[in-house]
Amino acid sequence: MGWASAYIEALLRGETIQFRPRGNSMSGKIESGQLVTVVPLVDRMPHVGDIVLCRVNGRQYLHLVKAVSGERVQIGNNRGRINGWTSLQNIFGICTRIST
């Protein structure tokens, strides 16, 4: 279980979720404590620049899609760090709104 496990379970049930992530890795896109809305991935392919709720190498992130190669997606933060590649099965939702 990680910080986003309950959110991921809700997305897998088809629910739209809202929460306030903490941390500075996405500063400039999402500031710590801002309210985000995340919708289930469903059958949409994520694109470079999308902010997704995902799992990479067992860790959960609300980070950016940096690259897409077939069924694989590269994930990284907004400060230049790359978390790694993951499959589409590990992309659970896409951020559609960021508000204060």
C-alpha cells in the first residue's frame, strides 16, 4: 500500500477523484496542496505532457508523461527527474483540473 492506493482503487472502479498532493516535485504545474481532479484512464492513450496517476517500479506518482513508446510510458517530475518506464496497465488516471 502506498500513498495513492485508495485513489487508484477508486479510479479502477471508474470513479473521478480529487485530492491535494503534497511535495514539490511537480512545482510549476502543481503546487503542494493544490486540489487536483483525476479521471480514469479508460481507453485513452496518455500523451507527452499529461499528468497521470501511475505506478513505476512499485512506487506511486502523480507525475508527467515524458515519452510514449508503443505500450510503454516514461514518467518523470517537473524538475527534470525521470522515474522510469512503465506499461499502460500502470497508468490509472489523468489529471484534468488543478485548482487552489
